[in-house]
Amino acid sequence: MKLDDNKPSDPSRPGPSGRKPKGIPVFVMALAAMLLLLVLVAVFEMGGTSEELDASQLRAKLEKNEIKSLEVRQPENGNVVYIKGKYESVAEGEPEQFSAKIDSHQWEAWLTKHEEAISKGEPKTSLLSDVEIKNEEVNDNLGWFLKNIIPILIIVAVIWFFFFRRGGGPLGGGVMAFGKSKAKMFTKEDVTVTFNDVAGADEAKEEVSEIVEFLKTPQKFTRLGAKIPKGVLMIGPPGCGKTLLAKAIAGEAERPFFSISGSDFVEMFVGVGASRVRDLFRVARENAPCIVFVDEIDAVGRRRGTGMGGGNDEREQTLNALLVEMDGIGSSEGVIILAATNRPDVLDNALLRPGRFDRQVYVDLPDLRGREEILSVHLKKVKAGHTIDAGEVARLIPGFSGADIMNLVNEAALIAVIRNLDEITRDCILEARDRVAFGRQKRSRVMEEEERRLTAYHEAGHALVQELTPKTDRVHKVTIIPRGRALGATMSLPEKDRYSMPKSRAEEMLQVMLGGRAAEHVIFGEIDAGAASDIQQATNITRKMVTEWGMSPRLGLLNYAADEDQSYMGQTVKTPGDYSDETKKAIDEEMRRIIDEAWAGAVKLIEENREKLVQIAEALLKYETLDHEDLVAVLTDGDLEARRAKVAEDTKRESAAAKHRRMEETAKERQVGDAPGFAGTQEQPGTA
């Protein structure tokens, strides 16, 4: 390779327990009403702008006859009189009201003088002349309550509602529910996935089917004294169907199913995770027999006492609580723990011992038959054409997981929509495969003719060496159309799944990887930076041949690979190998020897078949993409142009046939739709 530098949910079905309909709670409405009442009382009491006066200021305004009325409130056994008043006339923008507090003896003196002036017939001599005086009730309990007690009650109610009662408060739950489990409970009505929806993992389904049978008929096992495993740990690469398998177990067992992520246990506060574990098992025991599924359990089950800076108290306490609940004093039967992880190497040993996770189920990448089954399942969900062979496509996607295959079918459907096709064709599947594996085509990239020729000879070198080495996979397609970071690509098609690596195959693979650089060297007499990825892959295989696979006669059958330690900042930390500097030098020399031999072999094949190389490169420059049949035609001096014309005609004929078939199906659907009794109607006997 040459490099360039979540089925809609049914609203009629009930959801998981604990899910409440949306709406405005009664408490919130009552709280809003009290707040509105408080505001109205305050506005009513204010009645406009006001100012505060002392006794001397009040006396001066009374002497100037600027006051219209007074409202007086004198508490019993009080030494202070509270006065509210209104001015006779005020300018625009000036306060209309005032309030004041004066000594009760002083107010009594003003009243006495006012009464004496009235009795003498001289009211004008009194400070309170022409002033309307109104005495308020001394015990104004309602006003005092509204002004002083209501705000305190509102504050207390808000705190209680947001921190003590709400299940989804700002801290992920109320204060009293902070240590409650966050697991979601599903019933048989909520989970519709069964084992029929899981393909490509037959061995894993057989292992977990015992759990389903135990949950349905426990007496079948208990009559002989057998105990079902308490925990099942599903291990495998990402996207292989571990979570889907857990859903299938829940759907088949028809028992309560609790789902939670390992990260939901761990919090910044020590002890919260352990409390959530205990609460989860308490609820599970109440619903036993049941299933508890912990996804990504490595978030809470990591080995204790490890990591940078020592252990984490919160995570370790959570793990301790989980260990005790699974197999400790007082642990109960009937609660089966399912867990999934793709990092089993970091789990604590106590978590993996018998009595806890008794059984470990490996959900590995699907083999050829498994990929074909998974592909067939996903093709049933889309409108696929009759030209698609699931077995052929399965051979084209070695190493694909179930999630990758689902993405492949979805990409093919998108491509068919963009091309305005009535169904997904074989070409859509092949284009989706190349897009997923290598990236989208970059036909808009303008390359100089010299770079195109260099890329063509580079990819032709890969293809030629791969066809001339019998123990490597055959070439599926070679192209010089840029995809992703690559200016070109040579794609392989394994005839079968391989699980071993003979030394002869590894040596021939090295020759194929160096074939592109060898073609550049032979044809142009210089080298290019585009072989960086090839060199990296060749180096990795060579290092494994020497340090891990024992394929070096000089170093013998010893493992010199560095031990992988705990990960740090997302990267794996490797400790130095336990060997001397002389051995390290020997490893480098052996790696260099193997690479040099592979390079010499690739150059020899290129020089001996130079004419074939030129023919392949020129065909690539003309057609940009060659499949295996095109490559065979070039190597056997066949008529490539006639073959490609025939393929184009066949493709056109297949497209026309698919369109005609689609029109016939549409016509049949319309004919059935116009027939009497359609859509479930049925004529009764004797009716017209």
C-alpha cells in the first residue's frame, strides 16, 4: 500500500420500572402559587415608592401640613409605635408614602395635645390637625406570617424538593438517594431480542443457554444438587455482540433483567459506589430469580493496588462490596450476574475465582460461516438484490466483527440510495466494503502524471509478488484511486480463515509487503516515502518472528518479547525484556537478516517478471482499478479490453433485469391492493 504523507420504541408499551410520565408536579404548582401570593402581598403593602423617616423629620412634616393620613400600629407592652403615612401632595418622582418609628411616650404626648386643642376649639394649633389617623389591629398575625414565615418555608421546601426528594437532582439523585443503584429494570415486555437474533456465536449461545434453562426450570438442576454459576463473564473484542447476547439471555429467560454500567458505581465520594452495589443486590434479591448485567465491568473490577500513585479508595471499596455480595456471608441464590469486558487482563483475580464469575465465555470475532450468518441476518432487514452472495461477501471481510458487518450493510444501503437504485446490488456491497476498510474514494484529488505512474508501479509490485507467492492470499482488487490516507491499495481475498502462521508463509508475506518498494527500485532506480506503512507492518511481523514465534535459529526457542504492564494515559507501558545487551544486539541483527532476505526475494521476483509488472502498471494507469480476473488476464496475455467490455454489458443487463423485476413486484402489489377483501375485509355470505 502506498501512503499519502440505538428500532423505534413503541409508545404503547410500558417502559422500565421507575419511568414516570412527564408533567408538572403538584408540589411545583403549589410552590409557584405561594411565591405569587408573596409577591402580591409585598406589592400591595408597598403600594408605590416609600421612604423611612425618624421622629424629628416626621414632626417637621406635620408642622408644614404635608401629611394627609397616618396608619398607626402600637404593639401591646411595646415602647415603639409603627407609623405608615401618605403625603398630601408630591412632585413627580418623589415618594408617595413613608414609614416611621417613634417612642410611644412621644406619640402619646402628641395625641394628648391634639385632644386638648380640640377641646379648647383650637385644632389648628395641634401637630395632628387635618390629618386622618387610623389605628391598625395590634395583632396582625396574617401579615406578619406572610412577611416573615412564608419566605423561610419556601426556602426549606426548595431544599427538600431538589436535594431530598427528587430522583434526578443535580448530583445524579437526591441526597437521600445518592447511594441508590442506578440500574434500570427491564421485564419480558421490554426485551424482545432472542437467540435467533444472535448469529455467528454458536458456542457462546450454547454456554449461556444453561442459564436460561435454569431460570425457567430451576428444579431440573436442584434435584441432583447442582448449582448454576453465579456469574458469567463475557470476553471479546469490541463489537462482537457481548451486549446483544446479554439481551438475548434476558429475552429468552423472561425474568427481571437489571442493566447497569461499571462506571455508574464509581463516584468521587468514597463509599457511594459500595452503597450502590448493596442497593442493587437488595433489589435483585427481592426480584429473584433475576439477571444483573454489568457492562464494561473493568471500570469497577480493576486489579486492586495497581495504577499510578497506588490504589483508588472509592473503586476498591466498590469492588470489595461487589465481591462480598457475589460470594460472601449472606449472599443469596437466584441472582445471576452477567458481565462484559474487552480487557480481562486488568480484572482482579478475586473477581475471577470460582464462586463469583465461575464461567468465562469468549465471544470472539466471527469465522467465515459466522460472518455469512450475520450478514444474512442484516440483509433481511434491507432491500437486497438477488445478485448478492452472502458467502462471497463473507470471504471479502476477514476480521470484521458483528458491528462492522452491520455498518457495512448500512453503508451499502446509503450508497444504493445515493445512486438512485431500487435495491442494494453487489457493487454497492463491494464499494461499502472498500469504504469501511480503506476509506472513501478521493476522485477529486488531482495527481501529477509522475506520481500516478509511481503509485501504479508500487501497487503493481504488490500485486505481482502476491500472485507469484503461492502461500499468500490471492489478490482481490488493486487500485490507484486514493482512499483515506492511501494513494493506492492492493486488497487480498483469503480463501479460508487462518489460525496459524507457518514460517514459509510469514517470509512470503514479507516479500509481498516489500514488493511495492522493490518495484520502485527496479523501475525508477530510486525509492519513495510511500512505503512507510509497508515497512512498519514488515517490521512488526519480523519482530514477532524473532522474539515471540521462535523462528530464528540463532536465538532459539525463547520468548524475548517485552512484558506489557498496566496502561498509562491510554497507552500500554512495556517493561524492558529480561535479557542482556548482547541478546538485544542479536535480535536486531536477526531482524535485519530476515528483512534483507525478504527484500532480495522481492527484487528477484520483480526483475524476473519485469514485463508483467509493466503490463499491470499500464493497465492500472488506464483503468485505475483491476480485480483478480483482470489481473489474471494481464498475466496470461489475455484480452483485457474485451473482458471489461463484457463485464460492463453484464452489469448493465443485471441492472435492467433488477429494474424490470422491481416493476413486476410493484404491479403485483397494486393488483393485490385493488382486489376485493384486501386489508383484512371479508364479504359475508348473502351480501352484495
